[in-house]
Amino acid sequence: MYNVAVAGHICLDLTPALPLGIGMLPGNLYDIGGMASRPGGCIVNVGSALTGLGLAPKLWGAIGEDDFGEIVLREVERMGLRTEGILRSPEAHTSYSIVIEPAGMNRTFWHHTGANRSFDGRFVETDGTDLLHVGYPSLVPGLLTEGGAPLENVMRRARGEGVTTSLDLAVVDPDSAIGRLDWQGILDRALTEVDVMSPSVDDLTSALESGPVTSEQDLIALADELIAKGVAVVMVSAGEDGLLLRTAGAERLTQGGRVLQSLGTEWADVTVFVPAKECDEIATTNGAGDAATAGLLYGLAAGLSPTATGDFATTVAQRWIQQREVTAEELAAASSV
């Protein structure tokens, strides 16, 4: 199996237990449940999901030298994840998100960027790494200075060492300073150095300022836009509508670092639609997209077929939503397809 690293956004997720129909009227007092705290963000979510699948990814990110930073570091270590690449900045607060997730509903975030502003990828070491996944540049402003030069640089440096590069996005708030950046230009620049992408529909439409997605052909058009910009393997997740896996031709795959080079021609010019798996219970939707990304990266690293990889990505997302581990039987079944 290949060596994997995950870099980019990290935060502390604070999730109050909220009853369905909770109000927001000024001056009122509402009775709610306890507060759950958990390290979150791309590198923790993807990293913990990959760890549960038997990999041991190295994490690269930045937190503050504050109480929240102590909590993040302690909990990440307790989760069995590698922390030597998580640096602490004395000048910044640790990033945090207040997750507004009333019972049975999708979540909303109140987010503080914090130390992610200082992360520009320069201290990421790719020696000994076969697959580098970078997550949420819209929440890591240090990667976006000079028109996205730091993001491009970390990917180019990795690819120069034969590393397969992967990128995931987060929703871009159009009313924020980040939302006013030239995202078409940032992606045009970065995606020449990106081999794999796994955004959601909302991520893409907010970054590309695209129209609504109402059909499978709309999903294909979004994926093809990324492939035209240089990406080899694209997975676009559409929540309860499932996901699309689409790839470039064989020549582009051979240029995709050690992981993609090993896949063979069955991965060339592929289009796979996979329906979402039903969940008999919903513990959380927070991090489900990262779980699907982990399923994709595992499938690539394990040499699964495109169909098995897409199906496995939905399985990992389902298990995350249910807060259950992927079973040995499910791993074995994915490998046999």
C-alpha cells in the first residue's frame, strides 16, 4: 500500500445538541443539549477515515498555541493519527467551527479561519509520500496569496517527486474576501498540477460560479471542466443524489504520479454514476464528503476498479453518517469487484 499525506484545513468543531425547530429570536432563551467538541477539517476527517481503513496518513496543518490548540492536538493523538506535521503558531488562534445541526437536519457552520491563514504549504515534506491530498483552500488563505501561487507550488513540488496529488474544495462564500478572489484563475493555475479532485456540487458551483445542477449531464459538464483544466480523476459528490466518477484518457493517467500510473487502462475515459446508500440512522452529516474522499483515495491506492471505488466511496460516507466503522467484510467485498 502507498504512503499517504493529508494537508490543509484543520479546526475544532463545536457542536451543540439542538432540538428540531430551535428558534433564533433575539432576546429569547432556548433550552439545548450538551456541547460536543471534536477536531475537524479536511485533514482530521480524511485522515481519521483513512486510518480506519488501515492506512496511516501523515497530517500537515497549523493550529494556535491556545486552549483550543491543546484540545485539537490531544484529541488527534487520542484518535491515533500522526501529529508531527501539525505546527503551532503563537501569533494565531486555532481555527474553530460552530456546527449548527438540529436533529435530523443538514448542518450549517459558523467558522473562524484562525491559524489556517498561516498555512502556505512550504513546510509540507513529500519525501517518502506517494499520495498527497490537500483540502479546503478557500478556508486556508495562506494557500491563496499571489493568485494561488502557494497552492500551485506545493502541488508542483510534490508532482516533481512522483507524488500523485489530490485536491478537495469547500464552499466559497461569495460575500467574503475569499469569495471575491479570482477563483477561475486560481483553479486554472493550480489544476495543471492536480491529479485527483473530489469536490461536492456546491463546492464547484460556488467556486466556478456555475448554474444549478439538475441532471447527470450537468454533473458530467462540471467534471469535464476540471478535466479540461488538467485533472485526471474527478469525483463529484451530490449528497443524497450520489456521486459521479469521471476520468481522463490513458496518457493523462500515466502522468499522474505513482498511484495513478499503476491503475491500468480500465481507469481511462471512465464515467461511473453511483447512487448514495440509504442510512437507517443519521448521527451526523458533518464530514461525510471527506469520508467519501477517503473512500476514493483508498480505492486508488488499493488498485480497486472504478466501479468498486465509486461504490466504496459511498459506503465510507454512509458509515461516517451513521458513525460506524467500515467492516472487514465491506473492505473485502470492495476488493473483489
